[in-house]
Amino acid sequence: MQTVKETDMLAAKIDLLMKRLDDRAQEKEAMTSIVNTIDSRMTCEVCGNIGHLGNDCPETEEDIALINNGFCQPGNNGWNN
């Protein structure tokens, strides 16, 4: 059975861990805000529009979906046969 001192020590450790988790969440939110600000000023090298980069370009999303779904895999539609 735990004593009052051990219970208080566990409660203090839990409080410290919760504070660290809160601090990490705030840091992540701040970094996300900074990245979004930077991205909003970037020019896409694929389509030339402002607000995203080539790896997030809406122009290429359809191409990537086709590749990921196996449409462009060798042997699936006569390629490399």
C-alpha cells in the first residue's frame, strides 16, 4: 500500500508530464503557423500559382492518385509487357 508521500510524488510527476505535453502541443501549433505563413508566400514550381509548393500541387494530385491506385503499374494496362 502506498503512503501519502508516494501518492503526492506520483501526483507531482503526473502534473509535470501533463505540463510537458501541453508545452509540446503549443510548440507544434506555433511551428504549424510558421509553416503555413511561409507556404502562403511560396510559388509552385509546377503550376506557378502562389500558396503551395510542387509536392502539394493540385495539378498533380490526379496523376499521383492514378499511380498509387495501380493504374500505372507495369503489366496492369499493357505497359512493359
